Amino acid sequence: MVILVSLVVPAAVAVWLLTGGRGVSHRTANLLASAASVVTLAGVLFAVITRPTVDRAWVPSLGLRWQLAVDGISAPLLLLTAILGVGVVLHTLDRPPQGGTTAAFHACLLLVEFGALATFYARDAVLFFVAFELVLVPMWVLITRFGDPHDAAARADAGGRFVLYTAFGSTLMLVGILALVAKAGTSDLDVLAQGGGHGIPVGTQTLVAALLVAGLAVKVPVFPVHTWLPPAHTTAPTAGSVLLAAVLLKMGTYGLVRLPLASLPEGFAHVAPVLAVLGAVGILWGGLACLVERDLKRLVAYSSVAHMGFVVLGLSSGTRTGLQAALFANVAHGVVSALLFVVVGGLKERWGSADLETARAALREVTPRLGFALVVGLAASLGLPGLAGFWGEFLSVYAAWSPAADRPEGLFRALAVVGALGTVLAAAYALRVLRTVWAGERTAPRIEDSRDSEWDVIAVLVLAVLLLGIAPGPLLALTDDTVSTIIGAAP
Amino acid sequence: MSGTATRLVVLVPVVAALLGLLVARRADVRAARLLAVGAAVLAVLFALAEVVGVHGSSGARTVSSIPALAAGELRIPLQLQATTATATIALVVAVVGWAVQVFAGWYLKDDDRYGIFAATVSLFTAAMLLVVQSADLVLTLVGWEVMGWCSYLLIGHWSRKETARRAALKAFLVTRLADVGFVLGVVILAAGAGSTAYRRVVQSWAGTGCNDAGACTGPSTTLLNAAMVLLVIGILGKSGMVPFHDWLPDAMEGPTPASALIHAATMVAAGTFVLAQLFDVLAAADGARWLLALSTAVTMVYAAVLAFGQSDLKRLLAYSTLSQVALMLSALAVAPADDGPGAGVLHLYSHAFFKALLFLAIGWLSVTVGGTAAATMRGGVRGHLFIRPAMFVGLLSLAGVPPLVGFVSKEHVLDAAEAGIGAGEARAWLVLLAGLLTVALTAAYCMRAWIVLDDLGSADIERHDADTATVGVRTAVTVLTVLTVVGGLVVVTPLLDLGGHIGWLVALLSILLIVGAGLAVRSVAAGKDPAVRVVGARMPSFDAGLGVDRLYVALVARPVLALAHLVVFLDREVVDAYVRGAAAATRFGGTGGQRAHRGEVAASGLAWVVAGVVAVALAGVALW
Amino acid sequence: MSAPTATSLVTFDWVALAPVAVPALGAVLVLVVDVLAPRLVRLHAAVGVLALVAGIALAVPGALRSADDPLRTLCLPAPDGACLYEAGPLASALQLGALASALLVLLLSWPGADPRDHLRGGPAVIVSLVLAATAGAAGVAAAHDLGSWLVCLELATLPAIALVALRGDAPAGRGALALLTTSLVSFAMVVLGAALWLLSTGEAVFAAGGVQDALADPERRVVLLLGALLLLAGLGFKLSLVPFHVWTPQAYAGATEPVAAFLAATSKVAALAALLVVVQPLVGAGTPVLVGIGILAAVSMTVGNVLALVQDDPVRLLAWSTVAQAGWVVLPLSALDDDSAAASGGYLLAYVVATLVAFTVVHVVTATPRRRGVVDQGRTLAAYTGLLRAHPLLGGALGLALLSLAGLPPGVIGLVAKVVALRPVVGAGQWLLVAVAVLNAVIGVAVYLRWFAVLLRDPDEGPARAVIRRIPRSALAALVLGGTALVATSLMPQLLLGLLG
Amino acid sequence: MIHLTGPYLLAAVLAGLGTYGVLARRNAVLVLIGVELVLNAANLLLVSVGASGGDRWAAGNVLTLFVITIAAAEVVVALAVVLAVFRLRGAVDLSEPASEPVSEPVIGEADEVRS
Amino acid sequence: MTALDVAFAAVGLVTAASGLLAVTTRHVVHAALWLVVCLGAVAGCYLVLGAEFVALVQLLVYVGAIVVLVLFALMLTRAPIGANPDISTGRLHRVLAGVLGAGVTALLAAALLPLAGPAVERRDTSTTQLAEQLFGTWVWPFEVLSVLLLVALVAAMAVSRMTRPSVAAEPAVTGEDGVA
């Protein structure tokens, strides 16, 4: 029941904002959305603790059920989504959106949250797909309507790219899901995971796993299907970027764990080396692109590509450590990129553009708070121990070095080296940014430092980054059981 | 008792760092200073308590820190350890940290970012203490990387200076590049052992590999060598050994307390302690030892030569650090497996004292004379009640004059090399010869420094009178001076587990070398800076580290940037071209189709229908 | 009706036949009322609406029966036992779809609702034509023999031609001519196909038994397949499958919006119903028919989507979208298994609901009087600038409809329909077709979002802000009905899919 | 006794001729003639089925009657449309492309005048 | 070759020839007249095949009604009397049409001829039988057909009563009064 509360509340408020509450003032809309997201967060928290389940028929003729539950893999992502749901609404408090009504903006935020939560709750493959698609339109609206006010063409292009690219991916995934369901005879994810693909010929398993991986890879995004991400991030409003990076990308990796990895371990084993190679290429590719990227938001987006590369690398290794690494890196990236996008988005607002080549006042001199947040974010992004980014990446490299028995060891070891080299690139681009933006002697033009709701959000995110870095234990322990179940189910 | 102390030794500076961050925002320098120094004192006390506590018990004791991590197959216990050696080194680190904090409180009293600096130093100290006390490779890695990051912040403290920004960037990137090796080394070691605990790692890699059942499965030597070579690469980077050495002199752009901290007891020396922990594994990895020996031998001589030719005394000290750290590490490269890593650790211990002393003294001096360039500092110590003896003792110790602590530890290192020769290891010859050469060179540049500081120019008593150094600073320098003098006594205590002893023959030889080199320099000087005499016009090139920086740029930075440009180009023109191409093709098809249908001729519709029917029918029948 | 003679007595169950008979009688009744009271135009429409409502009510029982026990009537005596009228849940659901969509069309063309009422012959003619065509659509869904199948199919087609022509201007004439010629040729093909069917199976009913016999004989098999393909091609015209689609944009653009809606909805239901009647006995006929359907589906969706992408006239856009959606509708039939007929029907019904709502909004927007001096842009996408904010009800309904057509939530019904349509194809492992479908799903998203993006804009950005002061009550009713159906089925797709058994 | 080859062949020929007629004519009425030929081909087949006794319920003949009737109905409507188009455009040429812009706002102008 | 075969061949030839002329002649009115011949000959075929009633209906409805309607339409649309090349499409188009037409013939012939088999006993369908079936088994489509005819008539009347657009716009202006 508490699951339903945490789903219905944001959806209902969003619908009301879109219909009845169209004309409400910014403050009212924000208050309402805040209330909704806080209630949702409470619901999610409660659900994570009590682990209730919901199982109701929805479309019997498709065998589609409202089958919702929480387990170790979804719990962290649910929490992440709910917390950031509060965060983005809070962040909007002092920034009335441009390009449309404030009610619509808040509704879109809530709808994205709703879709993401439903995705993570879903225990039915088809329901998962439906929920997966839910976020597309609100996110698209956020990008095309509320994005960068300077360039309408870029907004349309970025929004179109986002929605078409991911629709392509999700349709591929749908095909994979349908094939999986047809072969396995059930769409219950838990049953699928227990079955572990038994009774399905390996060739079919591989094909289906490849379809699923290909579809989900778009969302993650994995090189070379990542080109939708930078424009989307660049043009999206800050709240949108945060949700995009911290929540939407996670849906892709979550799907990779739930569908191919858990349900078709044998098939996934055949696809995994390719995926791992792509992940490793993504690490280098994103890192290198960041070295010369001029736009700060695009840079952070490319760094996301690199970080998701670690996640994918960990996932592909087929070991429990790898899966743990991936899940941890997933959450860590969610927090870190959220932090970075809040900061970078704030900077873009203040500067009017995010071009690194323009000489500006050093953040350290004029806006110590933003500067500090940027330092923390980038340090976490380069995998500094004690901050969130480290554990996932280290464990990913470890997992790649010692992959499961059915993976090509030599290849994975090479990829481990690549991954480790990627951390140097991360350091290089992070320091490049710090050197041009944070450190320096210029103090003009002055910009306003972060305060009020923006600073609150930043502070919370910084704390989360620190907490995850200093005490990774609880998160790892949270996922441990389920990870063991999933990998243990493999033959 | 010692368990709690062990934890607190690390925890106190961490807490101080975090609180310091909060305090730093307020403009109140005193609060920040109180916090930093107070925490440092506490850390020293706890370290002392730990030493006392450990002394009673025997053997390694592991202390849990935070709960162990459940990371799938890998076990990460995240434990600390409390042995006499770790406790002693921790005490040294704490003491140096305290001295630096005290000094920084005065040195940076007018700096608007003192609070941040103090907090960073606290964090840095904590990280080093963590590395020292860690019983877990991952904890070591944590401390290791945090130290790197703190060094970035400290070196770049004066971020309004372009040189400082660049130096910080370079320091971090070079060490980070080398850290790839460290991380991979850790990963390989952990993967072999299934755990990141030192104990398990050493057991599984260094052990004979025979279990109770008698089945011997020795670890793969290739993998072992690979792991240790990678690990050594990381350590070479952090310690500034050739070929990663160039960041360290540049790091002098940071405030002097930061230099003291980085050079004395912490970052650059941390590798020594890590390798000491893994000595049993290292001893089995011949390749890694060769790499270590080669790099350190080259570094100690090369850095000593460069040190002599520096126009800036702080940079002279920086190169001396390189040389001395190379000496420390070389002990690990050559010491026979039975002797253990004691010599290296001892040199770490002694180097911490005298190098901290030297840096603080020179920092103090620079405040009174207004700079660290040799030309500015001429005769700077004359008549100063504190700096002159401190400098004197420090330089003597650096040169390795008995009975100061530098002598004791350096002789142990040379002795380890000698023992290595005895064990028939060729690289020990290399190290011994390089070491002896270094001894002479060290004496030479110490003599040069002293000549510059004391003999040339005239003492400016007034400037000394205007000295604003606080009591704390004076205390710190005094304490370090005393420790430099009497620290050698540690060899008669059981605090450090020393495998060897001083070989008198080598000791005699080195004393002769010291005296000879000293006299030679003195004779060259004749009222001028000997370096100017010897190096002369080549001094700028010495200052620039013989242009290695340009080599870095040409060999690493440019190609990587070119690759990055290529990637961006490919990303835009190839990877994304498919996407744009698909969109364009669709749109093109749309307009084309639209043109085809524009006429809206009913007859063509009919034609399509009939053609379609025939086609469908033909297709159907043909396929059947 | 007339009493059957002794030897070939068929049973008669009026209740079962009611979904067909009631609209047909309604058509006659409207004409009678027109004769008696030509000025009471609203009464004509009311009679039509009542007839359709009654038809809907009477079609429900059939939809609630199980698939194993369909409504049968017009059965021959025992030894033969064949029934000419058989309405299982699927057929009944399609009947419901046809009747309900016709109801919306009637509401849209309510007399006086359209100030540009150019329709000749008055509302009575329109109402009776719509009713008759609907009766044909309902009849063909349940027709089980060649005779009633052919007659009903033509009954569903012929009035539509007249409806298009009735707008009475040059584009309408052109559209009607295109529709007419294409339909005539297609009908000829269908008759030829029917003749071949009869020739090869020796049966005038669509029954699996005769088909199996014919398939067993290699010579008759060819004839049967040829016949089936001709039938398929003839129905392809009605479904707007490429290459039989050329009339579609012309006729849609030429006709009034309600008539276009009729062509896009009721007419398509009739076409699919007719196709299902043919295809169902062919299960197991082997590849040629399936490959034929697959090719048609793939080509249709591609051509339709790609061309819809460049349209600026919303009606033409919807016309090409119909072509594309027709591809999706027949897609599941290319993998002929037990589910595919229901899948096809399910997709069609989802499409019908969404497209009707879209047409309703287009009708309202186009029919709105402009202020003086405002350039009329009713039939361009620009006229929809900011509709979502300027007129939330219209904008919201259109938006939801477009998203449903695109298959994106919140138009969940469209998404579920895509799932339903893809399932049999994936199950059969026709990967090539699946690949085409995936690509088209993406292009489809682009098509509809292009329009949706216009709705989202700031109303003031529009070149001429459409002022929609008052929506006619009948159109409002249609909008509410359609919108409610869309929302309800999006929340509970089972409402729609459950109809199909 | 009769060979069915004749009817079948004739049906095939008629269908072909009808197809040709449909495609080769520009005048809408003449296209109709082509369609009638195809319909007759189909009818011929249906009747020949009846003649060979291959059906039940006299389906061949009955269906032929139906088709003839439907054709009549079709022709009625078709001719009405053709006449209407002729009156609108002055020709019934199927090959004539749309002369006016495709989405001309004919109606709007009228409305504008009125309002 | 039976007698029936010979008879069929005779009428068949007439049918085919007149059909060919109907689709190829350049005289609009001739085309309609050739259609009359062709349809009449088809009626003859029906007779040979033993379906008298159908033949009768063919003559009555097709030749009597449909063709007359066609002729009327030709006249009303002011079809030119005499040869007129404009009534056919271009040469290339016609060649293609010929290919397609030949294709249809070939396809049908190829499919059907193997089925022809040996001579069969002609089975006459008496008019009584036909009536019985028509009003027994086929009563439902028969009734629907009546609706179809009715609707077609109504539709044709409505469509053909339309006036020109300029005039047609008038009723809309006055509102709802413009009814039939």
C-alpha cells in the first residue's frame, strides 16, 4: 500500500497541476510539488524498510500485472530518485521556470519521478517497459520547453534526439522483453531471475540478451549510442539535467541488471565481452572528449558517459563484486552528477553560457560556496577515495581484473587496465575545469554565490557524496543479498 | 587501549579537518588555528599512547575501523593495525604534523584562506596516518589518494598565481598517472588473495604456497612481478622518482608549511612504508626490485646534482628530498629478504625530522629575509638564535654527519646495500655505489647551502629583531632540532624492527666522503656561492630541472590532447553522423515521397493499385 | 423479412443480427423521417444517434461471450450446419468499434455544428449514409459467407464515396474520384478473389475445413492462395495499405473532417473485420499469405510515417498516419497464430479511439470562425500553436491522442497496443519485420511529437492566434466521449483489450 | 459435358483486358468499363463453378446475381460522382494533376467575407 | 470437344474480341457500345454454362441498365463523338498497362487451367432451385443488398443534385436552413 502511495501521490499532483491547477502561482505550485515529493520520499523510505509488495491484475489479456516490490537492487535507486525528487523541486523554488507555466514544469518533474519510481518498483517485465517509457514525454517537455532559453533550435534538436534515441532503445528493449517472455512463458521478473534462462537454447538466449542490451545501452548510454546525452544535458534546465543524469540513466543500468543479466545469464555471458569493451571505450572516449570540450555542461555529460562505462564494465564482469561495483557506481554517479549539474547549471544561469573559453572571475575568489561544491563534485568525479565515486570505480576495475569463469579473462584484464587509465583522464579533465573555473586571480565580473534553496540542495548532495564515500558499507550491504541471489542463480 | 588510540590517531585529524572546513568560512583565524593545533596535539598524544600501548603487547594487532565491506567475492575488512613500527612512524607523522600546524598558524596568519589550509593539512596528516596504520590495501589506497588530492590543494593554495595552479595540476596528474600502477597493483594483489588485508595478501603471495594438505600452488611469478612492478610504479610516482620526478620541485610553489609536510614525513615517503608492509612480497618479485633499484639509484644521484645547482634554496631542499627518498626506497630494493625493510623505514623516520626542521627553518627565514632565493638569503641565519642552530643541525643531519639521526639511518641503508651484495644481488652494487656518490654530493650541497646562509653577506640583526615568530614556532623548531640530534637513539630501542646494523667500514668511507666533499666545496667557494662558481651560466637550466617538463608536455600531454581532439571529431562526424544521417534520410524520403504524391493524380493511384495486386500475387505465388 | 422456403431453411436470431440490422433500419427510418419532416434536421441526427446507441447496446452481449461460444445465427439445418453469421468476441468488439466510431462521427457532423455546412442533401442523407455504412461494417465483421461478406463490404464502402463527394468542392471531387476509382478496381479484385476462393474450396463460407482440403491439393492450393492474395489486396485498399493508399490523403483532405474521421475509423474497422474473416481460416496456409501481409505492413508503416513527417496539413498528416498505422494493424497478422487476430483488432481499436479524438479536435479548430483580418490557417499545423495553453481541453485531448498514436505514455493505450501488435511477430521470430517495426516506432514518435511540440508552444508565438470561443455542444460531446475513452483505456487498457476475448 | 478450360481461359482474358482498360484510360467513365470487364471475369468463374457442380447452395449463381446487383449500385454512385466532378471541374480526366494548391483555404475566404 | 465446348468457344471469342475493342477503341461511345456486345456475349456464355436466370439478369441489369447509365454519363459529361486520343493515357503508360494486363491473364490462366481437368457434366441450376436458395440460404445478404441499393440511390441523388461551390456556399451563410 505504501508503494502505491508513493506512486499515486506524485502522479495525482502532477495531473492536477496539468489540469485543474494550471494557473497557480509559482510558490503554490512549488509548495504543492514539494509536499508531494516529500510524501513520496516518506513512502519510499517506508517501503524500503518494510519491503511490501503489490500484485494486482492490470491488463489480464496481456498477462500484465501491477506487480511492485522492493529489493536490494531497487532500494538504493528508489531512495536516490525520491531524494532527488525532493531536491529538484526544492531547487526550483527560487527559479521560476522559463518557457512555460510553472505548473507544467512541476508536473513534469513529478511525472519523471513517478515514472522512475514505477520503473524501479516494477516486477513485471512488460510493466517495467511501460514505466520505462513514462518518463520520456515529461523529460522531453522539460528539454524542449523549459531548456536553454537562448536557442530554440538547439532545444528542439536536443529534445528530439533524446526522445527518438531513447524511444528507439526502448522499442528494441521491448522486442527483447517480448521475446524473453515468449520463450520463458512468464513476465514475472522474479520468476525469470530464478529460472535463469533454463530451457532456452543458448543461441536464442544470446539473441534476446543482445536485443535487451542494445536497447538498454541507449539509455545508459554506452558508446557509441551516447550522442543524445550531451545535447540533452546542455539544453535541459538544471532540474532536468539532474533528473536525466541521476535518475534516467540509472534506469538503463537497472534494466541491464534486471533483464539480461538476471534473466538470461548464459546469453548475457556471450554479450558481456562486447558490452564490456564498449564500456571501456566509453570510459576513454568520454574522458578524452572532456579534455577538450568547451561547454561545461557538455563536459559533465561526457564525463557521465565515462562513468557509466565503469558501471557497464562492472556489470559485464559477471561476478558479484562486479555487480556490486556497478550498483554502487550507479548510485554514486547519480549523486555526483546531480551535484555537478546543480553547480554547473547554476553557473550557466549566472554566466549566461557555459563556455569554458570565456574569461570569468575565479569561483574560489567570488563564490566560495559554488567553488567548494564544484571541487567536491569534480573530486568525486575523478574517483577520489572518501567521496562517492571511488568505491564503484575501484571495485569495477577489480571485477574486470577477475571476471567470472565464463568470461574471456585476458580481454577483461586489458579492460581493467583501460578503466584504470580512464581515472587519469578523469583527473585531467577535472583539474582542467578547476584550473580554468575555480582557481585564478580574476574577480570580475562578479556573480552571486549560491544561497537559499540552491545551496540547501547543494549541501545535501555534498553530504551525500561524502557519506557514500566514507561509509560505503550500508549501501553495499543493502544490495548484497539480492546480488548474491542473482549471480548465485547462474548455472 | 591501543586499539582506541589507533583509531583516534586517524580520526582526530579527520574530525579536525571537517570542523576546520566549517570554521574556515568564518573569518576567525584564531578558532581555525586553535582547532588545527589542538587536534595535532591530540594526535600526538594519542600516537604516544599507542606507542606505549603497543610496546606492551607483542605481534601485529589488527583494529577494526569501519565495518568490513561486502563486495561480492572480494573481502575488504578495512582494518587498521597497531605494531611498534606503525605506532612509531605514526608518532613521527603526528609530531611533524603538529610542528607544521604550529608553524603554519604563524606563517599564514595574514592569509585569507588560512582556515582551509589548516583543515587541508589536518586531512593530509590523517591520510598519512591512515596509510601508516592501515592493515588493508584499500585503506592504504584511500589514504594514498587523499594525500594526493590534499597535496593538490596545498600546492595550489595560492591559486591566484598561475605557477601555483600549474604546479598543483602537474603534481596531481603525474602522481595520478603513476597511481594507475598502484591501483592495478592493489587490484592484482587483492585478486590473488581474495582479500585486501595485508596479512592475507602477504600470505597468499609471499608464502611458499603449500597448504596443510601439502599441495603446493605457488603464486604465478609473472603475475607477482607484474603486480609489484605496477605497485612500484605508483610509488615511484608518488615519491617523485625518475621518471616522475619533475612535479616535486615545482611543488615548491606551495606555502612552505605545505612543502614541509609533503616532503618530510608524508606523501613522498609514504611509498616506503607501503613497500615495507609488503616487503615479503616485494622480496619475491625480482623485476620490481630491479625497477626500484634502477630508478632510485638514478634519482638519488641526479637529484643530488640538481640540488647543488639550484638558485633557490627551497628548491634545493626539494631536490634533496628526492635524493633522500630515493635512498630510503633503495634500501627496500636491495635489502636481503631476511633483513627486512628496517633500514628504509629508519631513514623515513630520520628524514622526517631533519627535513621538517630544514623546511620550517627556511620558511621562517624566508619570512624574515623576504624570499627563498639563494641571493636573497645570503647570510640570513647569522645571529639568529633559533634558525642558525636549527639550520646547522638540519644540514649536518642531511649530510649524514655522525652522530645525528641522518647519519644513523643513512648508514643503515648503505649497510642494507652491502648486505645485499653479500647476498649476491647485482643491483645492490648499483645502489651502494650510487649511495656513496650521493653521500658526497649531499655533503656538497649541504655545504653550499650553509656557505650561502652563514658565510656570505652580513647578518641583519634588525631584521631578526623584527621577527614575529610565536612561541609555538620556536618550540616546534626546537623540538625538531632536538629530535634531529638525539633521534638516532631509536636504534637502541625496540621501536623499529631493524634487520641490520651499521657497517663500520662503509660508515668510515662515507664520513671521509662527507668531509672531502665539504672541504672541496668550501675551497671552491672563496667568498662566493659555490654553485655559481661550479654551475655558472647553466643554473637556469638546473632550475628548470633540465627541461624534463617540456619532455612531459611533448611526450604525454600533446599526444593525449591530439587524441582528445580526434575523439571529439570522430564523435561529431562519425558516431553522430549516423544519427544525423538517419534523420536526414528520413526527411529526405519524406520530401521525396511528398513530391511523388504531389500531383494527386487518380490514375497513378490506380496504377499503383493494379501494380500492387500483381506484385503481391506474383510474390505470393513465386514464394510458394 | 421473407419467410424461408422449406429446403434451405436458415435459423434467424434477430437479437444476434441486431448490431447490423438496427443501424440499417435506422438509415431507412431517417430517410422516412426526412420525407415526413424535412425541416426537423436535429431529429434526423437524433434518430441516427439513437440507432447507433441501440446498436452498441445490442452488440455488447456478443462481446461478452467467450471465444469458444460465439453468437451464431442464419445456420443451415443439421447435416450442413454452417452458419452465415458468427460473432465471437473479436467480431463483436469490432462491431462495437464501428458503431461507436460512427456515433462520434455523427456527433461531429451534427447539423449546425459546422458553420461551413456544405453538405448537400441535408443531414438526413449524411446520417443515413453513415448509418448504412456502419451497418455494412458491423455486418462484414460477423459475415461468415462470401455473399454477405461481399455485400456488407460494399455497403460499408459505397456510402463513404458519396460522403466524400458531398462536400461539393473541387478537392472533394478529386478525393471522391480517387476513392471511387480505387474502390471500384479493388472491389473487382475482391470479387475475382472471392470467385477463386469458391472455385478452389468449393465452399461459399469462410471455414477452415474447406480451406484445409484445398491446401492439401497442390493445384487448388495455388488458386486458393491467389484468391486470398487478391482478397488481401482488395482489402488493402480499404485499409490504406501501401501501394493501395494513394487515395487516402486526397480523400481525407477533400472530405469534411467528420467524413475523414469516418474514413479513418469506421471504414478501417470494416476493412480489418473483413480481413480477419478471410485470414482466420487461413491459419496454417503457409508463408505466401503471411509474407504478403508482412511486406505490406512493413512498406505501409514506413511510407506512411516518412510522409507524415513532412506534412503541414493536419488532415493530410492524419491521412498518412492512417497509412502507417494500417501497417501496424496488419503487422500481427503476418505471424498467424491464435493471438494475432485479437492483437490486430486490439491495435485497430486503440488507433480508432485516438484518431477519432484527433479528428474531433481538428474539426473544431478548423471550423472555428476567425476574427476579421486574421489569416485562416485552420489546415496548417501552425494553427495549433499553443493550443494546450490556449484551450486546455482541446489541446489536452489532441495531445493525448497524438501521444497514444505515437505509443508514448501517458497515452498508455497506444503503448500497450504496440506491445500487443509486436508480440506475435516477435513470438514468431520474424526479425526482419521486427526491425522495420522498431524503426517505424521511432519515426512515428517523431511524426506525432512534431505536432505535439506545436501544441506546447507559447500561444503568442503563433502567426495567428486561433480564438476558439465556443465549441459546439455536439462536438464537445464527441470530444468528451472520445477523450474519456482515451483516458479510461489508458488507465485500464483491459477495458479495450478485454473486449477481444 | 463441357470442358472448363474455356470459361477459365475466357475469365483470365477478360480480367486481363479489364486491367488494361483500367490502366490505359483517362476518362473516368471508360475506367468503369474496364472494371466491369474484370467483374464479368469473376462472374464467369462463379457461374462456371455452379455449372461444374462444385458448390453447395447454388452459391456460384447466387453470388453472380449479387455481384451484378452490387455493380449496378456502384455504377449509380460512380456516375453521380463523375457527373458532380464534371460539373466542378469541367472534365473527368483522371490523369489531370491537382491544379490548385493542395490545401487551399477555399472555405476560409468565404468565412472571412461573411464575418 | 463437346458441342457445348464449341458453343462456348464461339461466344467466348465474341466476348474477348468485343472486350478488347471496348478497352482500346478511341471512340468514347464506341467503347460503351462494344461493352454492350461484350456483356451480351457473356450472357451467352452463362447460357452455355446452363445458368439461364443469371444470363437473363445479365442482359436485363447489365446490358439494360448499367450500360445505359454509362451511355448517359458519357453524354452528360459531353464526351466527344468520334475518335479522340485524349481518352487514353500515354503510350508508355499503355505499354505498361498492357504488360500488367497480360500479367493478370497469365497469372490467372496459369493458376486456373491446371484445375480445368477433363470435361464435366454440366449441372443446370433451375430457376426454382435458385429462388429457393436465394430466399432460403441467402436471405440475409439479399436483404442487406436491398439496403445497399437504396443507399446507393439516395447517395447518387444527393451527389448529383449538388450545385457549384460558389452557389453552394450560400446555405452555410444562412445557417441551418440549407437542407435538402
